[in-house]
Amino acid sequence: MTTPRGYENLVQCPYNKVHQVENGRRFQTHLIRCRREYEKTHSTEKVYCPFNTTHLINELERGLHMETCPDRVAVDKFVAPIVDSSNSLYKNDSIKMFSTPSTADDWDAQPPTEAYNPEKYCEENNIIRKCNGMQPAQRKAFRQNEHLRLGNIREHQ
Ligand SMILES: [Zn+2]
Ligand SMILES: [Zn+2]
């Protein structure tokens, strides 16, 4: 089956496989109309977008949404260990927290003889990756949590 010229960019409507609509604005309009019609006669299951929990989408549209979600870029970054500004941000904290070598000894399973290496530590514990892709508010909350967690560990030493 060959695709006619100018029709390479067709998207299949999630509500009716027979609907093949040109991608872009036209498809968006179609989707809204088709969804409305579909919801009149069917009950639809709603799911949250894995990239952004403020996106509530119909289960049927999930695959489509995941391909087009504007927040997908941030999560791609989350998967790939890209070093960004949050790296240096976290590093500063780590250096401050581990300035005394005696406390670093009890930190997780780090061998006591090994000098603390924030970069290696973060790499091993996925901390940089967790920071990536977060919104500034989330990042702040994450760092506050880390402070609390580290505070607890210190108290129990
Ligand atoms: Zn449709
Ligand atoms: Zn989304």
C-alpha cells in the first residue's frame, strides 16, 4: 500500500480507526469533536499523563498524548544523564554537608578509606538524574527532602 503524496502526515484518530486526519491543527479540531461525540455514547476511562500529572487524558488518547505531550522533553532529559545547572547546585550542597570526613564514613556503603567524591556519589545514587526534568518548585522540594533525610541520618549517628 502506497501513501498518496501529501498524505504522509496522517494520524489515526484514537476514537475511530477509520478516521485518518492530517496532523496538526486539523487533527486537534477533529480530536476535540470526535472525543465529544464518543463520550456521548461511551464511558471513557481517564488516566494521568506520566510526564505531567496535571494532564488528565482519556485512556484511549494516552498513546497519542505521550507522543505529543509538551512535557515529554523534560522526561527524556530525566532518563538520559545530562548534566545541567542542577548538578552544580547539588554539588555545592554536598560539599557543605560532607565537609567533615568523620560523618562521611557512615554514609551508606561508602568504603571508609575512600575520599568522598560528590560526582561519583551522585552518579551511583541517581541523584543528579532525579534533579533533571524537575520544575524549579519540585527541585526545591526535592532538595528540602534531601536536607531532612540527611539531617535524620546525622541525628542517628
Ligand atoms: Zn475521529
Ligand atoms: Zn502530558
